[in-house]
Amino acid sequence: MAGIGFTLPYLPLYLKQEGLDNRAIAFVSTLAALASLVQYPVGLWSDRVGRRKPFLIVALAVLAVSTVLLCGAQGGLWLAVLVLLFAENGVCRATVESLAGAEAVALARPGEVGTALGALRFWRPVSIVLVALTGGVIAEQFGVGAVLVPLAVVQTLAVVIALLIHEDRPAPEVARISLADAPSAVSGLRDRTLWLFVAAMVLFHVANAPGGVYLGLFMQRDLGAADRALSYAFVISMAAWMLVVWLAGRWSDRVGRRPLLLAGWAVMTIRLVLVTVATTPGHVLVIQVLDGTAQALFVVAAAAWVTDRLADPRRAGEAQVLVGAALVFGSAVGPALAGLVVDNLGYRGTFGLLAGVGAAATGLVLFCVPEAATCREEAAATALAPQGLSGGP
């Protein structure tokens, strides 16, 4: 995840330095997000073999190689290929994030899936902030491209550490759990509620993702913010994420997923509404606390809900890549659609329109998404109960 600290503030600058124009950078970034949908078949494959470690090692190794090759890379086509592998929502990093979530679910103790996911996701903002801050010092002294050198070392260490992961084979009685044994779970393609939730996740990112593109421009052009304030907005959001995400994992295990889902979607919407009425850069900086809070609630509660909904330990990979695919698809569509209207509506009008999308997504969660925190436990109890003594139809 450390590489995201480079891709967010520095990768566009590096690509610009290497000769790509704004349109090419936007096109390559969108293509990278769409290419990362390959994580879905990879997640299904990992479920089929019952292991995540080999796939994590391969994805991390390819990511490390792409980091090394990006140093000094030349030529638009070659740079585009490397960005597809290297970018924040690119093939490797998106696959690693989803399969790491599946591995955390597989290694979690019973009833602590949310806690495990919260602990895992805590390290994303930590690594992003550390690389962003140290990268700024390196970039000022030696240029943006120099940040890739220590980053390549870090990404190589990630491969070495992944080799130390110890995966236990599931116990025989757990391995026998199937959807046919779990009346509370419905097969994915026929589960209308699951796909409504996927739509809600896509809308969450359609509404939230354009902020990463236009918030800085809004602060500078409409509110007269200094360059320093833009970095403060980024750090405040990440700090809020760190403070909330670990607690969100524990809360989701104790009170259920649905309250946190509703809170995450509602906070995202409120944040967009408040941005539309902000009058000073200071207002926006305070509002950024809500941005980090909403994202932290989402990454834990959404992943835990889908895991519970599928109700089968053998489908942990599928559950995580569904969340990851919704993220990258919404993150690709949102900025593209916002770009079509921002010139006509202005930044405030665009954020207001996005707040409407967020409100629609919140309503979808409120009226169409039930609690799912007990699905896995119900499925396990049903599968393990002696036939004729289960006490239910």
C-alpha cells in the first residue's frame, strides 16, 4: 500500500514530466481502473484453489517489477503499460488489496471478521501518509522520479514478507459448508439484495471519487487556498481514517454491519453537501474529517457485509473482489461523469449534484440492504447441525 502514497500526489507529476499531457494521463488512469476488474476472476480462482498466498505473491512481485521499470521509463505506450500495473486502482494494487482482505477474513477468529478487516485497513492511510511526506523531501532534493528508488525497495520487501504468510487449510467440517446448506444465503447471481448493494457501493464511489480530482481545484480557484492547504486536506482525511477504521471493525462485530453502512453513506453525503456551502479553505479542512470517516466506515462494513452475505468461507475471495470491483468501477465512472458537467455547473454545482447521487445511494442502503452480520454464523450452524435436529425448516 505504500505505493499509493506515490500514485496520489506524485504519479501525475511524474507522467507529465515524462511527456504525457493531461488528456493522456486521464485516459491511462481510467484504463488502469477498468483493467483492475481482472481482480474478480482472480478472486474466484483463489476461492477455487482455497488459497490467497500464491496470488498475493505474484501480484506483489509484478508490482515490484513495475516499480523498478517505471524508474527511467520512456515512451508513452510503455509508460501506459506500467501505469496499468502500478497505479492506485491498477491491476496489481487493486488485486493485492482485495486478496489481502480475503486473507484477513480467512485468518480471522470466529465473530471477528470486522475486527480483522479494520486492523488490515488501518495500515493503508499510515503507509500513504508516510510515503507522501518522505516523498516530498526526496522530490524537493532529487526530483519526483527519485521517490521510486526507495519505493522499489519497499515493494520488494512486500514480496519477501508475503512469503512468510502461513495459511491453514480449512477444517473438514468447515470445508463442507456450501450455499445449498445455508438457507440464509442465496447464490450470488440470483441474489437481488446483493446486487442492489453492489449498485449502492458503485454509487458511493461515483459520488465520492470526483472529490479527489476537483476538491483541490475548488479550494484554490474558488476559495483562494494556498498550496499548503491542499496537502493539509489530504492528511486530515487520512488521519480521520486511521482514527475510525480500527474502531469501525470492532463496532461492526458488536452492533452489526448495517448501522455502520448507513453511517458511512450518510456521512459521505453530508460531507458533499457541506462542501457546496463552504466559504473558506478552513471550512473544507474541517469537512475533510467526514471524508476520512466515511471511507473508513465503508472499507470495513461493506467488505464485512458482502462476506457475511455470501455466507460461505470458500467464497472469501469473491466477496472481497466484489467490493474492490465496485470501488474501481465507481472511481472510474465518477470523475468521467463529473468532468462532463463541471464546466457548466461549476465546482459547487458539481458537488451538489454528487451529493444527490450520495443521497440516492444512502436511500438504497436504507430501504434495500438488510443486516447480514449473522449470515456466516447461521450458515455454519446449519451445516454443522445434525440432520433432523436443526430445529428449523
